[in-house]
Amino acid sequence: MSGPALDVRGLRIEAIGGVEIVDEISFAVNRGEVFGLVGESGSGKTSTALALLGHARRGTRIAAGTVEVDGLNLLTLPPAARRQVRGARITYVPQDATAGLNPRHRIGRQVEEVLVAHGQPRSAVGSLIAQVHLPSDPQFLRRYPFELSGGQQQRVAIAMALSCHPLVVVLDEPTTGLDASTQARILSLLRDLGSQTGAAFVYVSHDLAVVNDLAHRVGVMYAGRLVEVGGREGVFGRPGHPYTSLLLASVPRLSEPRALTGISGAAPPPGHRPRGCAFAPRCPAVIARCREQSPVEVANGDHVARCWRAWEYAPGAGGEGSAPRAAVDSGALLAADGVSASYRHPGRRFQVLWDVSFSVRAGGCLAVVGESGSGKTTLGRCVAGLHQPDGGTLTLAGRTLARRVANRTAAERREIQIVFQDPDRSLNPRQPIREAIGRPLRFFGYARGGVAEQRQMAELLERVRLPPGMLDRYPRELSGGEKQRVAIARALAARPSLLVCDEITSSLDVSIQAAIVAVLEGLRRDGLALLFITHNVALVRGIADLVLVLERGTVREYGDAAAVFGRPAHPYTQQLIASVPDLRLGAGTKGMGRIEAHRRQSDHRDRVADSAC
Amino acid sequence: MSSLFALSRDAEVARSQPAALMLLRSVVGTRGGRAGALLVGAVLALAFLGPFLAPFSPTAIVDTPFAQPSKAHALGTDALGRDGLSRFLCGGRTLALTSFAATLMAYLAGIPLGAFAGVRGGVVDIGAVAVSDLMLAIPSLVFVLVLLAAVGPSLSMVAIGIAAVEVPRVTRIFRAITVEVAALEFVEVAMARGETTASIVVREIVPNLWTALMADFGFRLTASIVLVSSLSYLGLGQAPPAADWGLMVSENQIGLTIQPWIIVVPGATIAVLTFGVNLLTDAFARRLGRSIVSGGVP
């Protein structure tokens, strides 16, 4: 019974045709241990997670390596035996619990099904459900998945994964789609379950703060390789690989506002990975050898880094407390007074904003934070004139703004520009970048083609740190971060005084997010005011000077950023801040007590929301 | 990560050729698409090259009526003793051209209407949909027959009548797609900038309708082909003595039991054409049934 619960050696997954997706993946997880597998999109972490169950996605195959669960190699088992191991000894919790539950079956029955399939008694349903802190009364078990909140669904999925007392549980981004406070509750549950069940957890995530919060050991993936493996303190405290160091510097921290560095460029997709070290093109510590030879593992105790210059690189400290202040305080640029808004759905009206007031000064940055459904996006749309508020007034530099954008003057439309969340939807797929940026230039009369327009377009790209060669590309040829920069450049082309940023980094990887935030900070220094809408409280810490906290359409707190984050007055703000996992070492259980205190309240809220459906 | 793959690979191809050409290549790459393209290509080649290959004049009387197929007359002769093969070879061009013209006109009117209604929304939208629905309630053939009875039969009126029948269908389809595209943020950005509806339709919407157009084109064309041939069968299209596949069927139906070839061959050719167009359309639709955002590039 000794030896690790899960032992992976030399795992290689290829696309049919031989293109490498991941290679040389080796790590082991002990009983009762949480192993965090972190990586940005395209790093191969989900392919790896599925391979742990002996599964390869369509179009891919596991080409080499072993995956041993308690000494039994899954990859050489015949399919029937492998199925018996899956779900019993090693189980999987997918990212999207909604997709994992059958919408037509009551949840009690679905949990029962797993038990029956593996020869367990049906009666265990109640205790399983209770184990994930859900009510185990028959009434709850008779509910359908759609009658549960996202967090509750994820709990049911976890209960199903635990039903046969597995040795290994693989969780693939189980909290990614959830609110911060729901996420915090799931994480605290997982922490409890880890010590209670003695199972080994493999926690796959792109979120370093969450992994820091939860894991004992951490593996960092980049471009299909495990570039660093070690204990949590080691990897986060003294990273050996430059990628890990830079990734850590990209993560916004609630505890210490500072400039985010970000990593230039983008990770190479499978089939386009360079010879030598795949990180070499983006690495600040690159030497000639990195481009020639694949690096080998360098060990420092049980902490291993795959780098020719392991533990040699330390990134320059990010600028301390750099939230830039505008030089002159020139009074309110945009002021909202008692704004309320609603959505009409055939026959019904849903109020989403109640009596919201705030002001943004020229060159200032107001962060609007809140969970999903708090009305923050609607607020941004009201400011941009894309949604008509029901009441209240918006004034721009003292003049009242019309509610509809069509009734605003050209100057007013020019002054307020908006950048949206989803970069795939914000650029016309049929227009080259030249057209996306050139049109507002011509529309507002700044250019009429020719050399002047060329020069201005190149300048705009430069302001968002894109090369001028981008102009003739189409959106589909750009990465998510590049598209978002183009969207910012397009907004800047109008020469606005206020930029409404609606969750503009939430679909991006953390290193890309940091680079975008750096761009925005540069723009602020040039005097642009920002209305920064986000659910990510930590991200706001570094750039905002004012914060507006929204909960269900109502302002809970409004004031100076340092004051709101330093001494949150409203319980909701306190909860919001407490539920943000922080990267600081030892921050693991910070604020969990407070979360427990709010749990009952929030669970009650979940239930109210459920019954409203 | 398989989608990531497809993206990077397609992105590379994209640099060297426009999306429409890429799409065409990938459609012809499928089995159904290839078969469809072959059938349509063969029938169109026959229709357009046929007149140059005909051994006799399509209107010259060369033998006794309803003569059986022979060495001299591969399809025999028709009710008036004209060479069946020559009439067959000459009879496809007007059908192809008329149906194509009708389809083109339907798009030229229907796409701007649908896009405008979709972007504008509100009363304009409700009105456009209501009028379309009203027109869709009238049977196509009856509508065109009444129109032709009122203004007199001619080929151009046939094309206009069929276009009028198709316009509400085109409007409804492209309105629906426009509503989907108009919800995308780049359209909102254009609205927030203060662009006119016409400018939004032309610059932001229409370029995103091309791929849907390719998938829809086959359906429209097939419907037009069937209508044009029905009308010429009824004697309202191409006037005798000119050769026409639909007309050939009606002219010679009294001799169906004596000399069936003169009816079966043009009828079957029309069937092969519509079948091929459907195969091709199906391949397009499969290829495109993913997302508008990617512009049909999966």
C-alpha cells in the first residue's frame, strides 16, 4: 500500500498524424495530496487530465508513457477493465457540471446510477450528498439539475466522483465558471474532502491563486511540457523556470497593488512549437543553447525545473504601488445620478439597476465590481448609450447625455468609447484590421486616407503595443489578446476621454491579461479616464482609484479604492474580498471564517434564486 | 485542443487565399460536394455548349413525327418530326439562364430588405416579417400564373415573377441571420459610433452573409428551376417553336407511349440538375453549420 496513488511517467499525446500535443509528462501524487496542474490555454493541461483516465480526445492518441493508479497501468489495460477502474478508482469532475448532468433525470437518480454501476448500495446517496454540504432530504434529491445553482451542480458532480471512494480524483477547472464566493465555498469543500477521504486530487486550473490556495504540490505546464514541478512553497516562492516567475508576476494581487508585468507574445500552438525550449521566443533570460536543445530537468530537492537556466532568472520587481494618478483633478468627467435600468422580456420587466450614482473624473479610473448578474455590464451599456436607462441622469462634462446613443451628438459619441468582453465578437471577421481602425479615423474626420491615415493607424497600434504589420491581417489570424488590443486601438481612434472596459480581460490568459492592463495603465497616464467593469477584485486593485461595488443592481459601497479594499464597510464587499484567492504564501485559509459566516446567507440566496426559476 | 489545431492550420491557409475560395475547396473536398459539383457542372456544360454541338437546327423538320431513335437521330424525333437530340441540346440554356436570373434578382432585393429589417428592428422589422409571411401564404405557381395572365407571358416576366415569389423567403432567412450578426459587439460599436443603418448593413452585416448565401443559393436555384420548367411545361415560358426542356415534355406527351425518350431525357436532366444542386448545397450547409463568427471557417 505504499507508493504514490498516481504515478505518471513519460506521457506523450499526439494528434493523429504525429503532431505532439504533450510530451515527457512525469509526476506522482500521494494519497491525501492535492496536486495542482496549472497552465494557460493551449498548454495541454486538459489533454493531460483526460489521459490520466486513459482517455484520448477524438483525433488524438496516447502515444507513449504509463499512467499507474496504485501500481496498475491504465494504458495497457483492456477497455473493459479500464472502464471498471474509471469511476471507481480514478474519477473525473469536468469543468462544466451542467454538461455532465443529464437534464432529464432527477439528481438523486443520477448519483444512484453511479453507485449501481459500481456495485455500491443505493442507500449511500444521502450520505454522499451530505458529504458535499448539500441538503440530503428527499425533496432535494428529487430536483432536476436546472433547479440547482451552478455551485450546487458542481457539488453534485463532485459527489458522483466520490461515490466509490476513489483513490484519485481528477478535477478539470471545476470552479472556472463560478462566482468568486461560490468558488471559495467549493474550494473549502475540496480542502475538507482532501483530508477526510485520503484520496489524491489532481486539480487542473489556469488560476494560480486558486492552486496556491489548495495544492500541496504544483506542476506548471507550458506548450505541452511540464516545465516545473515541486512543492507549493517552492514553486510559488522560489520558481526555477522563468515562465513560472513571469506567470506569477502577471497575477494581480489583492494584498499588494503593483504594476503587472505580463509576458510578451503568445504560446505556440501544437505543430508550431520551435526547436529547443518552446518558451525561448518569449523568455527574457534566453541564451543560444535554449534555441538549439530541449532543456533537461534540473532538480533542487524534489523541486524540478526543465530549463537550461533554472533558478538563474529573477524578474525585475514590478513597480510598487503604481496606480497612476492624473496630474490635475479637473472635476467630474462623467457623472451618474440615480440611474436605474431594466430589461423587458415578453410581458415581463426585470429591473437590473436601482438608483446607481457615481462620478469619474478626467483621467480617473472607476472600477465597477460585482458578481455575475450584479448589473455591471448593463451599467456600462447605459453609459455608452447602448441600453436605455429607465430613470436617472448621466452627465458628460456637465452636459446631460441623451439616453439613446442615436440622440447623442457626434462629439458625445466620440468622447465615450466601449471595449467589450469577448474579443471574438468585437471585431468584424470580414474586415482586415486596417478597416476596423481606419473607419473611426475617417468617420470622425481625423484622416482621409493617404499617408496621414497610415501614420495614425501605425501610431494607434503602437499605443496598444502591436506591430504595424497587423494592419492587413484578419481577426481570425489573431490571438485573443491581440484582438482585444485591436478593439482598444479602435476605441482610441475616436480620441475618447472615457473608455468603458467591460470585462475586457476575463476571457484571456493571465499573462495576456497583465499585458493588456499594462496597456491601459499607459493610456491612463496619457489622461484617458476608465470605467473598468470586472468581477476580478484583485485585478482592480492595481489600477483603480475609485471603486463601486454592485450587488444585484444596488450599490453596496462606493469610494476610494484604498479605503474600500483596506476597510470594506459593507458585509458584501467583505465577502467579495475574502473569497478572492490570493497568491501570497500562507494566504491559504485567509478569510475562510468570514466565508463560513456568509455561507448560510448565500446558500439561502441560491435557494431563493432557484425557486425564482 | 483539436479545434485549436484546426484554427492554426486554417489561419495559415487563410493568408494565401480568401475565405470563399477556401470554403469552396473544402466543400468540393467532401464526397457529396464533389458528386454535386460534377452533376451540376455536367448539366450546365450541356446547357451552354449544347447549341454548338446540335447536329440539326432545333426547329427544322427532319423526319416523320415520333420516329424511334436511330443512327441519324439519337433521340428520335418529336411530335412535329424535329430532331430530338438537337432540341434537347438547345433546350437547356434558357432554363438555366432564366432560373439563375430569377434567383439573382430575388437576392438583390431580399438581402438588403432582410438586413435592413434585422438591423433596424422595431416597427420596420415587424412590418417586413408580416408582409413576407403574407406573401408566403400564396402558392408560388398560382402567384406567377396570375401575374403572367395579367401582363402577358414572356421570359423576362417569368424571371420577375419567380423572383417576386422568392423575395419574401430570402428576406426572412437573411433577416434571421442579420439579427444574429447584429447582436455581435462589432455592430454595437458601429452603432455607438453613430453610423447610419445603411452603412452598418453594407459594411458590417452584408460581408457576414456571404457564407449563408452560398448555402442558401442552391435551395433558391432549385426552386427556380422547378418553377421555370413547370411554367414552360404549361406553355408560359419559352414560346414555341423554340426548344426548351419543359416545353419538350408538354409538346410530346401525346406520344409518350410511342416515343418516350423525347420526354424522359429532358425530364431526367432537370431532375439530375436539381439533385446535384441539392447535394452541393447540403455540403455547404454542413460545412457552414458551425458559427457565423468564424465566417464559416471552422
